[in-house]
Amino acid sequence: MNKSVCFLLCCFLNVTVCIAQTKISITHGPYLQALHDTGVTIVWTTDKDAVGWVELAPDDSTHFYREERPKHFASSHGFKDVSKLHKVTLRGLQPGVKYRYRVYAQEVTSHVGTNVQYGQVVATQVYQRAPLSFTTSRPDQSSLSFAIVNDIHGRNDVMKNLLSQLDWPETDLVFFNGDMANDLRSEEQLFAHYMDTATALFASEIPMYYARGNHETRGNFASAFPDYFPTTSGHLYYLFRRGPVCFVVLDCGEDKPDSDIEYSGIVTMDEYRTQQAEWLKEALQRPEYREAPYKVVVCHMPPFGGWHGEEEIARKFVPLLNAAGAQVMLSGHLHRHMKREAQPGNHQFPILVNSNNNMLKATADGQRLHIDVVDQSGKTIDSITLYPSH
């Protein structure tokens, strides 16, 4: 065998060995989305196309592998999903119950006809550390603790300073109220700008709910945003009850007219907000809203300021919220703290605008809903208190 052939053969064998040794890995997550009384969605990503599943166990004294745990696959239309993005929706859970979980992915190396070839398996740890866990909500929960941050714009240090003040065992949920990044250009950017930090701090075990801001609508990856943050409604606007509070989460859309040069003709936000208003009209009649002691609206942009998107919110959403007895709107967007009291003939509820450097920290029970505005040092700079609507 001549030297050239030997050299090529060695190169081929070395490349083959390197490829064989490249293991699939979990790149981001897992994190919780759309947690409610009887279900939750768990999201994570891998660096190779794979099928993904969650193994679930009760939070009892048994080892996670005392027995085989049920497998819940990421699937759609009767097929296991083959993807780098994995979303498993768990259904039929018991309210107010703590569950332990482990996420898995198995690489799919080839799928030709009906012949599927599988590679290696990767999973989160349950040996050197305790399994991840979550607790479903329960209808009779009498008190609630939650926090809201917004306009982080990729500043992980600011988000960490704010959220690290929380007593996590006593915190039920966290809201991201928009503009967590400057724009969305890739999956890696989304995670690097805020979701990796959120996952490390809390989001694997405490649910995070998202109100999209106007900056999450920008960039070539913006259209993929809903895939990473699923909701129970199937939309980026939704309503849910947790303890004594019903949250109405609205998607503000963009702040300029659809024809603005910044959007390059790719958005139809005015029509989108009209469709959202039709949904809102129906949603505000639901028992979980009407019967809630506290009715809280979460919307990134407030209905004032004079820009097109703000005027759309004031015209399309606020009259419906007024008629349905909304008690407060929690917003961001302006990068400064503002508190506007109810204005007859306009918004008939107070609006609390959180700055890009503060956090809203709230508790609710049968007597009151109290919201503190706290800065990065933990100092309370303002507050608002609401009382049951009935």
C-alpha cells in the first residue's frame, strides 16, 4: 500500500473515531412553562436531533430508580418528535402535588423509510444531586407570592441581582414582562441573554410565565419565540388563576405602525391585537377571572405614552378591562418607574410601570394583594396595595 493511500485511510479512521466519540448533550434547560393544577410543559434543548422524554416520580422517600418510572415523550400527531428542541406536556397530574423528574434525549442518527437508527442517550442527573422537581398549583391555594422583572435586555448581572433577593421556597412563580433581550437572532442568543441564567436560578423548578415585549418581536429568530415558551391557550396571550389571583397576560405587540421601516414589512401587529381583543372579550367572562378576588393584568407596554402600539392597547384592550373590573396593570417598556392612579374615562385601574433596574415583589392572601417595587440593593422604593374585588 503506497504512502498516499495509507495517509488517507488513517485520516478516514481518525475522523470516524472522532465522530463516534461525539456524544449528544443537553445544551439548555430544562425549564418549566404553563404550570397549572393538573399539568406543566417541560422544555430543553440538545445539540443533536433526538427523541426526548420525561420520567416522572412522586416526591416520596423512595430512590428515583427504585422502580421503572413512566415515560412521557415529546410527541405530536402520534409521532415522537425528532428535534433539537424538546417540549413534553404532562397532563392528568394531581393538584398541589410535588413531583420529581428527569429529562432524557436519545439521538436519532438516521431515518430512511421505516428504518430508524438511534444513537446515545443523555439525561439530567439524579445520582450526584437530587432530581429536579416541581409542584402543581391547587385551586384552594389561599396565598401567593410572585415576582416580575422586565426590560433586562441581556443584562444577566442585573437579572441575577434582582432575582437573587427572592426566598425561592416561598416563591410560587416569576413573570418575565418583556424585552428580556434586545432582539432575537438565534437560539444561542436567547439562552445566553437570559434563559440560561433563569434556568440556573429557578426555572427548572419554579414556573416562569412570559408576557412578550416589543423587542422579542424583532430579529430573524423572533418567529420561533413561541416554540420556546408554550402556553395553555396556544397563544402568547393567556389567562390563568393561581391562588387568589387571576392573571391576564397580554401580548403588547410592536410599538410603531406596521409600516415603519424598522419592521421591513414583516409584521401585522394591528390585526394581531384586534384578534387578541376578540379573545380577551371572551376570556374575561370565564369563572376563573370573574370569581378571583384579585384581577391582575400583565402587559409589557402601558396604555399611554402616545406611540402607536400604546394607543392600540388603550383603544382595543383597556375598555374591555374596565368593563370587567381589572384592578391593576403591571407594565414595563419605559425604562423608568411610574405609578398612575385610575383615571375616570380612561383606565379605571392603577398602572404600575416597573423600570429596567427594579423588580416587582408581590404577596396575596385573603386580606390584600401587596406589591413592592425593589431595586438591586433590595431597597423598597414604592408599593401598591389592592383589596379583594368581592
